[in-house]
Amino acid sequence: MVIRRLLAAVTVAVVLMQPEPVLAQDDRDPAVIAHRGASAIRPEHTLLSYEAAIALGADYIEPDLVSTKDHVLVARHENEIGGTTDVAARPEFAGRRTTKTVDGRPITGWFTEDFTLAELKTLRAKERIPEVRPGNTAFDGLAQIPTFEEVVELARKHRVGVYPETKHPSYFDSIGLSLEEPLLEILDRHRVRKAYIQSFETANLRWLRERTRLPLIQLITYGGRPYDWTAAGDPRTYDDMVKPEGLREVAEYADGVGVDTRRVVPDDGVPTTLVADAHRRGLKVHVWTVRNENVFLPAAYRMGDPASPAYPRATGNVTGWLRTLLDQGIDGAFCDDPGMCRAVAGDR
């Protein structure tokens, strides 16, 4: 326990010795975006993870945003928190376990919108994928769920940007806990200028376009249909969105696209024209997610003995993979290991 706390303290000490500036948008490309913080080495969406990312040279730290019952934005990848906190081991919250339909999919667990902020602060974060990142479990139980305001204060103090994603905005809007208004209020109050706002949905980005000058990013996954388009009966898909006409429409309300790496370099290794097509329409291209472990890398970039039990979590040729993506002209990358991304992006 003493060693765990010393390790956590080292990260804090490294990044807490800097002046407190007001953020200003910059255009350093390619941008290193710390995916959920430095999630390769700390449990995701914790101040420990964001502090480590800052120390490792990230340009932006990424909080995914969901709401509490009392309408406070907190950083969690999903509103279901059974896999990222110790809530399942807390008998006082056993009765909160339930099944909900979110974006048309039934999910069973514990949900942030059923907890006040004070209740959530009694929980402790844990590693989401311990089988892949067993080392991160050393930090289980050390960190609370941070509020978005806490993340913004950290970013503002250390001269890095924030890159928030609104998670399931239509769902939260439907239960009276809209994400966009408190998001803008916090960014405005803290005079944040170095930021991107991202979403897989489209209606909320169009709404935001009329209310902020901060750059907006349309997220595009590999396959599937946009969440709010589906609800509205729109027949288009993400495949349509990456076509030249689809990108032209995106450019009407967004400043860039955040795409699955396979949209740029598919599994067959032959690059697409997406980056060039997006740039012709004035859109930045940020890719997600660059991860170190073999299990997350394309087959051509995996390293080691496939028969080894450790092969899935072993580090592959992630630097080669990132260089391949950068060679396509991308403007930034979401990385679980921002130190690795900084080293590769910084030599260009």
C-alpha cells in the first residue's frame, strides 16, 4: 500500500509544480490526445490518469462526460459504472442495480444518473481491463470519480487542452439531464479556449455550433448507424458520413472528424482517401485509438509468440503503427500511452 501511494504521489509531484495560465487554443499538429488520460498506465478517467498524461506530454486530456442525479458532469466512459468502480462491492448500493435501455440497447448495472455526486464520491475507481493491464490494478481504490470541473481546473493549471465527449446525449436529454448546457457553462466560466468538443451524435453538435466558437468534432465509428439519426428514422450510416458528400455536410456544423483508425488504414493495410477528402473540406482528422498492446493492434504490427499466454497484452510495434497513421496526414491521435505518442509525433 505504501508503494502504491508513493507511485501516485510521484505523478502528482511532477505535474503540480507549474504556473496557472489561462488556456488558449493552439494548432500544434499532430496533436497528442490522452485517451481517457494515460489509460495505458493508470485506471482511466481518474485524476491520476490525467496527471500522468500531462507529465508525459499530452496536448489534450479527454474526459468522457455523463451526468449524476443532481446534474453534475463527471468523467466516466459510460454511465454504467459497474466495471470501472467498486460499486458492485458496496452493499449500501446493491439496490441501485437495474436494467435500462440506452441508445436502444438493454444494459444492466449501476448508472451515474441514479447517484448524487456526493454518493459517487464515496466510490473508488478501478482498472476496466485488468486482464490486459494488470499493472494498473495497483492503483485500484486510490482515486475518486472526478467531476468535469476538476478535470478542467487541472488542464487549465498545466497549460493543456481538454477534449470532452458527450456520452449518450440524446438519452441524457430524454431524462432531463442534458449534457451540453453545463458543459458550455463550465468551459465559459473557466475561460477555456484550448478545447475540442466531440460527439458520436449529430443533433447536439448542430445545437452546439450555434452556441460556441470552440471547435467541434464529429465522431465516426467503423460501421453502424449514428445514434440520433437512427432515432429520427434517417437511413444514412457512418459509411455514408465518410463519403465526400457526407463530409461536406459534416463541415457545415463541425470542424473535424474523429475516426476509428480503420477508416484511415483498414485491416488490409491499404490507406483510404478519407484524410485527403476531409482536408479538402477544411476538416481536421483525429484518429482513435492507438494502444500499445497486441490485442488492440492490427495483425501486421503485433510482436512476440502468439502461443504465449502473455501475447495479447504484450507491447507490439505501436510506434510503427502510429507512424503509418501519421504518414497519411492525420492531424492528431487519441493514445492510451501519450508518452509514446509524444515521442513519435515529436520527431516529425
